[in-house]
Amino acid sequence: MNDKGTHFPQYRMLSNGKTYYKITGDRNFEEIQIMGSRLVRHVFIAEQYPEILRIKDMLEGYEGIYVTIEADYYADLLKRMAL
């Protein structure tokens, strides 16, 4: 993938509003999942081809599933996790 024109980090959410992403590189991303009243954070390093394609899909918005969000929105979620 290695798109030299993409500046990182990029921020996305699933269209259902329950999962949020901070894409930090073409092979790295963080994910925050909303599970009821809990927020759970995971960090991923894409090593296998399907994982790399998932990041590509996130960046491209794949069929409206991934929606661009502002960095502030993601930062607010991180603050909620710290409370």
C-alpha cells in the first residue's frame, strides 16, 4: 500500500458509531470500541495481508463503512477512558 501522499494520523469510525480508529501509519492503527458503557482500546500492527487491506479500506472509506472523523473526537474518547 505505502501511499506516500497520505499524512498520518488519520481518524475514522465505523458507520454504526461503535468503533473508532486512529490510523498512525500504513501498517499501524489504534481502535476504541464502545461496549455498553465501557470503552476498550486496542493497538494493532498489520503484518498479514488481510490486516494491511483492512487499513487500506479504512483510509478509502470502503463502501461508506468507514467515516472520517476529526482528531478532537478521538481525543475526547481517550479522555472518557481515563475517567
